Amino acid sequence: VASLRAQLEKETLTHELMVRTRDLQRLNQERSRFFASASHDLRQPVHALALFSRSLQRDLAGHPLQPVAGRVVQATDAVSRLLNAMLDISRIDAGAVQPQPSEVAVDQIFLRLAQMFEPRANEAGIELRFHTGPELVTTDTELVLRILSNFLDNAIKYSGRGRILVSARVRNDRVRLAVWDSGRGIAAEHLEHVFDEFYQVDNPQRDVSHGLGIGLAIVKRLARLLGGEVGVRSVTGRGSVFWLDLPRHAPAPLARATGGAAAAELPPGAGTGRTPRVLLLDDEASVGEAIRLWLAPHCERIAITQSVAAARALVQASPEGFDAFIVDLRLADAQNGIEATAELRALA
């Protein structure tokens, strides 16, 4: 009887544990879905605050309060980085980030990385080299760039005046993209944790100027989305290598990615030597005003509207026209900024 009672208690506890685990998973998924759907609205006031603070810092040039404005900018940037990182993780966990794969040559990815990081490496006295061949992969180029950019950013931070190598190597049906540095390295006891959320090796004071400890956690999630894996090896005092393993290109025909974005059509006022006339459409009044303050010194005119209908009427009533439209992506009443921009350009 005692044995049967113990078995029943064990089964009851196991069932309760499973129920609580499912509840926690459900709550976590609901949290992620909430932040993913609300990310635009949460970012808007922080974006406005960043623009206001930078405008204030610029306009206080030479004033005794300019250093205070500079500290406001730094604090706002720190809040923005933390919020963006948390929202990015929530969007990934909620399934709101989906890869857009295409066939791309690895050397094209490396070319973009070189354009992004060579000036910074040169300024830091770091020798930055790229070694690759004509390997092709089928992947989301922008997500790969984000992962490798994180590796390169960290390598530059911790390499002193050393060397960094970015390499590509084919291993069976996969391609390994790696960033090698000659920095101070990472102690062995930290290696299994570096991809954990908020884990930082040398920042016990949690100084946000040294980062948030969340970039590599995002990288790990992005790699999984791509069907890839990330890893690290390091020797203290000699350097580290972070890598991304990706599947090679699939045989199915896919659009071939180019080395960069397609050239954008120039607005009517481009190249004329005059300051532009700009129409700004954003349903968040504070964001619109912040952008206006920031752009005002560089524009002949900035007109602000908060609805597509108002913007349409303004374009039709402006004989001189507008050289550029700045349009929020998500507008009120489920309207889309891309479609609104196309409509306004057709009227211009």
C-alpha cells in the first residue's frame, strides 16, 4: 500500500510539473507575441527622445549646458540599445522574424563587411583581412551580415592593435564563416556561457557603455533561424575565433542576390544644389516634431502630416512639390507606409 501511495504521489507531482511547465511556456510565448506586436509602438517614443536630445545637443553648441545634453544623449542611446535588443529577442522568439533566403556568393557578403568595418579597423590600428573563394550559400544575406557584424564588432573592441581575419571554409555540405582575432582571449570557464542572455565576461559593474551582454544571444537565435550553428574557441592571451556554420546553396533555382541594394531613384531636387523640400508623414506627433527639429537646418521646408489623406491633400495643393517623403512604415488605421509613399510619389 505504501509503495502504491508513493507511486501515485510521484505521478501526481509529475503531472503538476508538466502542467506548470506548459503554463510557463504559454506565458513566455504570450509575452514574446506581445512585445513583437507592440515593438513599433514601444520604439516610437524612444526614437523621438533620441532625436530631441540630439537636436538639443547640437543647438547648445558652446553653451555651458551642452555637456549635460551630451549625457542625455548617451543615456537615451543606452535605453534605445537595451529596448531594441529586448524587442529583437521577443520578435525572434515569437516567430516574427522569418529568413528571406536567396543564393549569394560569400565574397559578396565579405565585400559588404569590408565596406562597413575597414574604416573603423584602420582607425584602431587593426589589420583586417578577408579570405574567401567563390562559395555560394542559400541564406538570408541580411541576417548573416548581422551575425558576422556582431563578431567583427566584438573583435575590434578586444583586439587592441592586433589582427583580424574573416574566413570562409567549405566543410562537406556546409560553409563555415569565421572571425579570428589576436585579442586577449576568453578564459575557458566562460566559453560555454558567452551566448547566454546578459552574460558578460569582464563587466561585473554592468557598465552599459561596455555593451549589454545580449548581442550574442540574438546571434544564436538568428543562426537557428538560418538552419545554422554558432560556436567559439579561444586561448587566453592569444585570441578567439567565432564562427557561423551554414548549409550550402540548395539546387532549387532561387533569385541571385547582388552585392548591394538596388540604386534608389533620386528625388527631383537631388543634385540641384538647393536644400530639399520634405513631406513627413507619421501618426506619432512627437516623432514627427523630433524629426523636423533634427532636419530643419538642412531643409528648405518640412511639412508634417499625421494621415495619408492629409498628406495627399498637401501634395496636391503644393505647386512647388516635394523632393523627398519620409513616411512611417506602420500608420494608423492599418495603413502601410510603403503603399502610402508610392501613392504620394505618383501624385508629386
